[in-house]
Amino acid sequence: PALLFTRAEVQFLFQAPLTRHQLVHYKLIRSQVGTIFGSVITTLFLRPGSLAMGWTAMVGIWVMFSIIGLHSIGISLSRQSVAKAGPIGLAKQWLPFAALLGAIGVLVATVAWDWR
């Protein structure tokens, strides 16, 4: 799970008067430290031509890593929600499945239309 808290975090943060919203924000901000460190290391290995290109590359890599991290957190929370609700939760997720089936249908129709 993406929002896994350590034992120390559970002991100190869950006893504090914090809302769930604030706990999620804490986890997101804490993940940014590792993301920024990873983007700096990646930029050093890529060795851009100039200092300006280096900053641009580092910010771009940081944004990309942040988006991937937020996406994995969203997937984790969505999976936990569906697993907790059971079959009813899966039935409530009809829109993503319909969008996926629609995209596959458009792909199949396009390939069938242009097939020679």
C-alpha cells in the first residue's frame, strides 16, 4: 500500500489531534523528499549540457516522479475502497471499465477499418 505508516509514525501521529486529510498530506509531503533526491541523482547521471538545462531536467524529472507517486497512491486507495466494499464496490466502478471497453472498441474498429 502506498500510504503505509511506520510504527513510529503510528505512535506519534495517530495520537495527535490530526484529521485523516492532514495525515495524507503529511505522507505526500514526506514522499516529496525522496522524489526530489531521486530527481537530483538522476539529473547528475544524465549530465545535461548547461546549468539551465540541468535545472529544467531536474524539475521535469521531479514532476514525473511526483505524478507517478500520486498515481500509485490513488490506485492503492481505489483498490482498498473496492476491496472493502466487495462486489457492490466493484459495481460502483463501472465508469473506468466502460471507458476501457470503449477505448478497446475504438482500437479494434480502427484496426478492422484499415486492415488490408
